[in-house]
Amino acid sequence: MSITHLVTHSGGFHADELLSSVILTRLFPDAALIRSREAAWITPGAGKVIYDVGSVYDADALIFDHHQRPNPLRGDGRPYSSFGLIWHHFGHEYLRALAVPEADIETIHDNFDQSFV
């Protein structure tokens, strides 16, 4: 996957997109971080991961927002945040990038998801 741009909203920022940015910049260190609400940026396209903006959740198109209704829900019915969606889809890869032993990744991923995300 060749990611060239990480796109989130402009304006005030929150822990949600900040934590998502930490994960994504680690995994795609050469990608430019773009903060915009312009349609050209927040429309899915080649080379972009879009998060916390765009009113769509479509992992195949690499857009991870949670503001739309109905919003994406976890298996237990709780709503996802954008960071929750990023963690769900990229968390295992992020832990591998941190050199976490493979045998520990699933447990750490699940514990972090349940206790923090």
C-alpha cells in the first residue's frame, strides 16, 4: 500500500485525530499530514488515508470517520471513535512496527482496545 497523504480535519484538534496521527505517521512515515475540510482532500482516492472527517466509514476506501448517522458500532453496541477505527484496522501493524513480539500482539491489542480506546 503506497500511502502519500494522511488527511484529517482542519481547525481545533482532539485526542481522537491526534492519536490516529501517531499510529498512521509511524506506519507511513513518508506520507504528508494534511489538515483540511476541502472536498478534494476528504474524498477517498489513491494514496490517501482519511480520518475523523468525511462522514464516511469505509475501510476499503481508507476513510475512517465516526460522525455520520448511523455511526459505526463495536460488537457490543458502543460507538467507535475515529481512533477506535484506526486502532481496529492498523493497531496490529502498529505494534509490529514497535517490535512487539508476535506472540504478544493480540493480547496487547485487545487489552489496549478495552482499557483505553
